[in-house]
Amino acid sequence: MPQHARVDVLPVQEVVASASPSAWRDGLVREQGDAQVTVALLDGEVAVLTTRAVPQPGEPVAVHPVAGLLAVGGVWYDARPPV
């Protein structure tokens, strides 16, 4: 299993992401601020996530909605829909 830097990621999230690699969805950051990131996914959907990640608008990212992760470069962050 490849090693990634992790921020607030639970072991179960990493296991789920590794067990279901086809669930990753690519996108571009649309907005970032107040602990939320809005990602325009390449399939046309939009994901709003609460996370500690601070990617810049236009930056490519990947979202794993099943595991609740946002990948920015080689770093995985916990990322959940806002409550």
C-alpha cells in the first residue's frame, strides 16, 4: 500500500480508500475558505467539503466520498460534507 501523508485521517478511512480505489473522483478546487473547500468534479457534480486542507482555487484534487477523503498532491485529508 503506498504511503501518503495524512491529516486527521482515521485508519478505517485509509483502509476504505485503499480497498475501493475506483471511488476516487478527480476535480478542481472552485473555492476555499472557512474550513470548507468546494470542488468542481470532472463529472460535472460539485462537492462541498469541511476539511483542514487549504488548496488554492484551480488546484487539481481528488475526492473519495466513501472514505471521506480529499487528496491534495500526496497528502490525504479528512473531508466530510458540512453538517
